[in-house]
Amino acid sequence: MATFANGRAWVTAALALLILIAQLGWQQSAAKLQIVATTGMIGDMVQRIVGDRADVTTLMGEGVDPHLYKVTVSDVRALADADVVIANGLMLEGRMGDVFAKLRRRGRLVIEAGASLTQTQLLHSDGSHGHPDPHIWMDPTIWSQCAAHVADELSVRDPANASLYRANVAALGREWIDADRAIAQAIASVEPKRRVLVTAHDAFAYFGRRYGVEVTGIQGISTESESGLDDIRRLIDLLVTRNVPAVFVETSVSDKNVLALVEGARARDHTIIIGGSLYSDAMGEAGTPQGTYTGMIKKNAHTIVAALGGDAHRLTTSPAESEGNTK
Ligand SMILES: [Zn+2]
């Protein structure tokens, strides 16, 4: 069976050829803007901004880990046909950097949502080698600024629809302010010493900063990093001394380390439960409330607040919100 010795070279060559073919056929199909979004959170944001004025294809679905994601054969086709590619950036899509560079060299617009954030807005964690934490969607006020940046860039590229993009992004901002308030109120109902969030990897630092929750991931800000026995021991100490009742698994990351933590705490006579499954780097199933950004962050906060003993009733998602991204 033939194998490709160098996967990157293959992607680059295929992309170059397909872009050439797309450019040759471009004049006939110049109607709607063709947009490719990387993660589900980006796809949902962009779909809400453009409505039916552009076609949006999202590469990463439910449960997919963006840190480890590699471009597939069908992605190469979609990327070559795209007028605009919209990514989270900040190296979240760690293995797509070469593809973005290639697309830019070919004159494609690649928008990175995180590019508009200032150094004071960005978080840096230990062991991130100077790179900012890319999990910026975990704070709806920060994500709102990212959406405004994406809408601005799209308006420059597609001025005919600029007023619609600006109106849609303003409505999104209002929706996220409401979600932000509901989350803050629910977190405030958790006993302060129990406002501790332990998850499989360090995806919730922006959430923690926004809502005053101490956050620790067993793995670092990328799932490519390794966690050691010392990390597990340190976390068990934290859970026991603070009498934290629950830890959380994530839908896009293996639960192996979290289960080791629960076992370790039990060995020290501290009973801890899995408080639920959080949507960290991927949203839930399409067509459900947690398949949208707003539903996802509210669902996460609901899971966290309920497991830590707070009052989560304000965060119950209404059926209307699950239809939010189909407008
Ligand atoms: Zn992550």
C-alpha cells in the first residue's frame, strides 16, 4: 500500500493544485462568499454574523480536539475553494499553521479571531513557553470583541453586506452579555472556598478570571503536553484541603487523568465525584442547545455550579436558544 512519507508536503501540493483550479473557475461562481471556519465555536459565530449572505463550512465537529487536529482530504478541497478562512488563532489549531501560511501566500484572507486582543486581555500560563492561552471563547466579553473583529474584517472583504454583518454582531454581543450576567449570578451562589474547577486540560483560565473561579487543568493549555505524577499529587492535595466535591471531564479530551485523580482522592478518604462533562474545545451535538456557543457556555456553567453546590436554575437553556444559529 502506498503511503505518503511526508504528510505536510502532500497537503501543501494538493492545496496548491486545488487553489489553481478554484481560481480558474472563480469568475462563474463569484456570487456568495465561501467561508471555512476551523472550530465549532468559530463556525457558530461566523454563521450568526453572515446569516444567509455567505456559505460557511466548519471543519471540526463535536468532540474534536483542535490542538491535535490535522487537515483531512475533504478539508483540503474546502480550503482551496474558500474565499475566507476564519480561525481561532493563538496557535489553538497547532497543526494547521503551515496551511494558513500557504493560503495567505496564495492571496486568501485568513482571519484569526484572537488577533484583536491586547496583551492585558490575553492570559499566559506556566509552561506555555511564552505563548498566550488560546481558549479565549471561555469569556463571553472577550469572545464578543473577537466577533466584532471578525465582522469588521468580513465587512472590508464584502462591503455590500457590511451593514448586515454589523447589525448581526451587535445582536450577538447583546445575547452574550445576557449569558455572561446569568453565569456570574450562578457562580456567585457557590460557596467561595468551593469555587475550584479541576478539569482534564487547562482550557478554563479565561472563564476562571471572568467569574472568580480558581482553575486547574491536569494537562497544560495544549493536550499535547504531558502530565506527571507530581501534578496529580498536587491536585489531590488541593481537592482534599479545600474539600472540593467534584472534578470534571471534557468532551474532547480523554478522561484517563481525571479518573486517576478521583482514585487518588479516594485513597486519602476524600470522596470526589465526576461533576459532569464540560464542553472545552468543541461544542455539543448540532441541533441541541449545547451545539451553539451561547448554549455551550451556559451548559458548562450549569454543570459546574450544580456540581459545586450552587444554584444553577438561571442557566437552564430555553428551546429558543437551540435555534439561535439557524437564522
Ligand atoms: Zn484546549
